[in-house]
Amino acid sequence: MTASTLPLLQRLKRLSLVTQIVIGLIAGIALALVAPEVAKSTAFIGKVFVSALKAVAPILVFVLVMASIANHKHGQETHIRPILFLYLLGTLPRR
């Protein structure tokens, strides 16, 4: 089966995640320019995506910082204090 005979979604799945995101951004911008009302009705999908990122990002950062601390060698210079400060600042609830 050649690439031209594969369905569009199967070809998209073969691309890198960054490429898929760029294609999604371009498609969203094009939709907003061509049919603004339809784009407004699909805004929920974007809000769910951003909310999911906000929910996962602090956990991911926490795990990465803990892994970095666990792999630290005694005597090796670190810059963990500013990283921990920024992590705590970023996870505090905002008003």
C-alpha cells in the first residue's frame, strides 16, 4: 500500500507530534478565517486540551525534578533552588 492510498488519518499518525500540532494550529486558524461561527463552536476542544495540559504539567515537572534529585552525584554543582522556587510559584493557586 502506497502513501497516496492510505487514509488521511493514518498518514497523520505517522507524522511527529510537533508536526501534528502545527497542522492542527494551521487548520484551526484556517477554520477561524473561513467560518468563524463554526470555529467558535469548536472552541470547547481547545479549552479541554489546555486544561489537560495545565493538569498534567505540574505533575510532570515534579517527577522530572525528583528524578534529577535522585540522579544527583555528591559534589556536583546544582541549580535546583531556582528551579524549585519556580515550580512552587507556578503551582500556587492564582486569584
